[in-house]
Amino acid sequence: MGVGRSYCVALVGLNGHMVEVEADIGQTLPNFVILGLPDAALNEAKERIRSAAQNSGIPLSRRKITANLIPASLPKRGSGFDLAITMAVLRAADDIRSVDGTVFIAELGLDGRLRPVRGLLPAVMAAVQAGFPDVVVAEANVAEASLVPGANVRGYKTLARLAFDYGADPKDLALDYDPLDTEPADEHGTDGVQVPDLCDVSGQSEARRALEVAAAGGHHMLLTGPPGAGKTMLAERLPGLLPDLGDKAAMEVTAIHSLAAVRSSLTTLIRRPPFENPHHSATAAAIIGGGSGLPRPGAASRAHRGVLFLDEAPEYERRVLDALRQPLESGELVIHRSAGTAAYPARFQLVLAANPCPCGKASGKGVECTCTPLMRRRYFARMSGPLLDRVDIQLQVQRVSLADFGQAQMEEDTGAVAARVQAARRRQSDRLGYLGLDANSQVPGRILRGELKLHPRTTHILDTALERGILTARGYDRVLRLAWTLADLEHSEAPDADHIGQALGLRQAAAA
């Protein structure tokens, strides 16, 4: 007997690392040892593997089995190593032929069936990039693994069928066992997803226009107004205005959702921008990411290339809101834990909704409001100045009047507005494509004040606001980005003074 070898993938965040699995069968008392920093779920693989092999007709050796996962210094977690360890052990016992550099990613059931695992898409991507295109997965994971270009994917229902294809003696194999497919069908990421229509929103012409501008340029929004004014309805309709994701963005989003296990198994690339709406009681780990061991993605990463909506924003913990400041600038979340560091993409559009005060009645004349001025200030101050400085559009949403209901049938639907948004995005892509950018919200300040610099007469009102301290330097750049988006929506070659004025108005303070 020699040393059996197979390959698997260990994920740290979205980054996959190739793991070589070595198995040796010693001459001492029966034992099963897994080396290489396994977590609790991986340590439990010993019992799963023994039972699965026994019930598949290829029982493991009664001698000491040692499985070593290389590199030994890299933490390994999860049940996705089950199949790779099993194949290495069977090879060490000469029960099967060499696996020839094939990557095995699947969990084993006690009856010998191969079960799907989460995070398969980024794992297969890492294997292909490392030069290991041949991948064996559970049959329920085949569609997801096949989304990776260049991957040669084979799916199996049982360990017995897999061992038979690798030369195991069919005499004792449980080849007649064919488990029923108990995995639920997954419709996540299909093109038939129903999205709310913008024509359902009555009135709110100013807010609808601001929503269109936000969608066209990828800008962040703050909507402030009384309860029932339509803030949540507007936010829920923003993803419907955004264009479909390109191949690269769709692969990123699908990989995150595969790792986050939003569904058991993905069958198609997610082409529509995601929408995340966590409850205000959510913890920092739930929104930013984290958890025990290696950090997992939170709502901010799941909203990558889509919309993160925080309703009743002042009700969130302040530290949770302030933790969003870094991804709003960098488009990435780097989470440090004692077990390791994970980086997740998080380039989302942030939409905040807030009442003007705790009772929500301080809009208009506010005669029914029972909150003191101190209560109002404390309530709205839960959203820090540095966070609001990163929000491009800050809008007061007024109450809906009876006359607005009469105009409901005349409002534009999502399709008409989305067409204008896509036309504006095409103009931005043509202008910014050489920089690798596709939206005005991503343009660096040095480009705005360099290659895209406007005439001083055009930016006079903006320069004055900066000199008087009304705007920060960050706010100055964000108003310029808004102005470029307004110009793109009107098919103008460059913003004029009117566009600058409109952009500055959209950024007005929303606090009461």
C-alpha cells in the first residue's frame, strides 16, 4: 500500500486555495486521524466516511488511517472535503485507480449518497484558475459547477457509482442503490423573477425623479418623510430600474450567493441586481459579515451590484451604520477574525429611509408631533455626519394627497424609466469604459477635476458652497458625479450650471 492523493478546495472568503489530500494506511491499531487544521464539521467527516464507505460496499481498512490536508497551515472548514478524503483513502488501499488530479467537492451521507455543498461556484472557479479543470461534485451541484467556463464537471448520486467508474470491484458495490432526489428545485437567479412596478407609486414626482437619477448613476439615497409616504415602495422599485448584470458581475454575485447558501444550489447566473432589506434589529455580523471561525458574508456583500435598503435607518445601531462607511468608499469588505481574514466584494447602492422624528409626525407643520427638539436631534443624529456625507441624494418625501391618487393611472411604469436609465448607463460606459468603470458614482475625484473638469463658470455655485463650508471635499465630488448623471439623462455632452444646481438641490440636508 502506498499514499493515496486527491484534491479539493478550501475557501477563505471568496478566495479558493487548492488543497492536496494525502492518505496513508499504517500498520497500527484502528484509528482515523485528519491533519491540517480541520474544523469541527471536517473532523466529523471520519464517521461519515466510514459509514458511507461501508454502506457503499467498499469498507475502509481496519488499520490506522491518516489523512493530511496540504497546506497544513491553512484552516479548513465544512463538509466539502468528505469526498476528496474518501477517494484518497480508497486509493491508498488500492481499492480504486489513480484519480489523476481530479478535484472532488461533495459531502457524504451515511448511506453513501453525495450531497451538495455551499460555496461550490467560487471553489470550482479557483480549481479551474489553478489548472484543475476536472471536477467531481454531487449531482445536485452539477448545474452550479457548470456555470464556470472551462470546467469539466461530472456529477454522481452515490459513492458506489463513483468508485465503480474509478475501477473498484463491482462485486460488492451497492450499485443498485439509487436514492431519490430530495433536493428542492432552485429557482434563484432565473429571469422570470417578478419585480414591483414603479407605476404602483402614486404621486411623488420629485422622489420618482430622484430614484431615476440614483439608478442611472449608481448613487446612494436617503429618503426622509412621514410614515406611509411611500419611502419603502420607492426603494423596493429601485432594482427594477437597474440594468442586467454583465458576465463578470453576474459571476461575482452568484459566487457570493453560493457561499452564503441563500439557496441549496444555483442553476443559472444571477443576472438581476440583488435587493437586501435586513431588519433594523440585525447585528453587525448579519449586515457586515462575520460569525465564529472564518467570517461569512453579510447582507452588505449579498447586495453586491445591487441595492442594500435600510428601512427605519435611525433604529439601527450606530456602529452598524458606521461600519458601512468603508465599503461605500472602497466597494469591498475586509473582515478580520482570530481564525483568519476574509475579503468580500460589496459595491452596492445604499438606500436609507427615515422618519423625521421618533413619532413620525414632524413633517409639514408638525402640529401633531409630540417629540421635543432634543428628541428629534438625538433620533436623526444616530446617522452620523460622515455616513450622510457619503450619501449623494438626500430627499424629503412629502405626504401623498388625494389628488395624487387620481393621477395614479398616468404614472410611468418601470419599463419606461428603465429604458432611460439604460440609455444613460450606455453613455457613461462609452465615456468611462477606458477606465474600467460603468457608472458615474465610481469616477475618482482626480478624473472629475482632471480629464472631466468643467469650466469655472459652470461650477461657480459649487465652488462657493465649498468655500463657505456648506460642502466637504467629498461632497463636492459627489455633486459633480450627480451633475454628470443628470446630463446623461438629458443626452447632454457635459453638465451645465443648471445641472450643477439640480445636483446640489438633490443633496440638500434631509433632516427636519
